[in-house]
Amino acid sequence: MSTPRPHAPLAPLAGKVIAVAGASGPAGQATLRRLAADGATVIGADIDQRRLDTVLAAVRTAVPDARISGQVIDLLDPQEVHDWADHLEAEHGHVDGLLHLVGGWRGSKTFFDSRIDDWDFLHDTVVRTLQHTSLAFQPALRRSTAGRYAMVSAAAAHKPTAGGAAYAAAKAATEAWTLAMADSFRKETTAPDGLPTAAAVILVIKALVSPEMRAEKPDAKFPGFTDTADLATTLASLWDRPAAELNGQHLWLTAR
């Protein structure tokens, strides 16, 4: 008599449809891989087709049964982002997450040397892209039974340095915008028990370090930096916690 084979554990994100903006960056790559390994249907977005194709191929190699696709999107075009959100919900029936992993950094040696064109760059790259994804995906995430919106901020937003005025201001602006989105979820997405079903969350880091960066500088310590794999793990775990517990929270991945 043969012994019954144990059932394989259900993938923790099976059935979840999660979009990732900024898919080709180090954080995006690690996150796509983790979400796919956890069973989610993942849609990565990037403005560059070649970079996106390279990332998707790497994820499919690492996770052979990955449910993953890509979409070339200009996140500075609000209509394009809205159309993307609408298309995903129509295609899959629901969208359970938008992870905004679009970044950029500009700075100077002193406060006096700060350049307003650095602010202009960061306003578009950091602030405007987040405004577009949050506005486009808020309705779908509100309709989801487990909607999650997450962004990556920086400790600099809470303690700006003289030469980092533009960067700190941009990150502070995105935090305020995300907290306003959290308030919308608190007021507009409630289950029968009166608790929100969607959450907007802010992950706070000092800076990110990827395996490639560690390989290039094997002797470097990267103090206070967050590994991209650890960031991806935190993002994937957002669906393990109730929306009411997460909504509007800062999750610190570096020392305060």
C-alpha cells in the first residue's frame, strides 16, 4: 500500500494580482522574483522595452512556473497609467496591489549648492510618477478584498541633510501623498466589520544594496543599507497582515 503524498503548501500569494512600477530597477527585479515565487500574478511596468524583457526573462529562469508579464508604461503620462490600471482590472477581474518602486537621487555638497533643476528632476521621477500610479490604481485597490499600495521612502525625509534638500523634500512629498491615500482607504473601503480592506504603506530605508553592488565592492559594509531581497520580502508580506493594521503605517527597514 502506497503512502499518500503530502499536498504541496499553497503559495502565499496565489490568486493575488500585483502590479510593480519600476520593474527593471534593482528593487523591482528582486520584488518581481519574490512575488512570482510566492505564486502571485505579477505585471511589471517599465518605460524601456529591452530592460523589461531582460528582467522578465531572468524571473522566468529563476521561477519556471512564474505567472508574470510586462507592460511598457510612461508613468509621467497620467492617461497611460489610468488605462493600464483599468486594463489590468478588466483582464484579471481584480487588482490587489501596486508597488511603486520608482526612484532617483540628486544632491549637492552644501545647501547653497542645491540646484532647482535637481528638484525638477526629482519632482517628475519621484513625486509625479507616484501621484499618477496612486490616482490610477486607488479605485481598483479599493474594490479589492485585499488591496495594497506601497512606496519606498527614505530616512532622509525625516532628517534632511544640507546637501539633500531636493531629495528629502521629494520623499517627504510622496509620503504625505501616500498618507492621504491611506486616509481615503480608511474612509472609503470598509468590510462589514467597519475595517478597511485596502492599505497604503510607506517603507523607509536609508539606501538599497543589491547583490551586484556587494559583488563590485566585496569589502564594503554598506551600514544601514537594506538588501533588495529583504525589501522584496517585506513587500510580499504585506498581504499577511490585516489592512487596518498596515494602513498609513511607516515600516522602517533601517534605524530611525
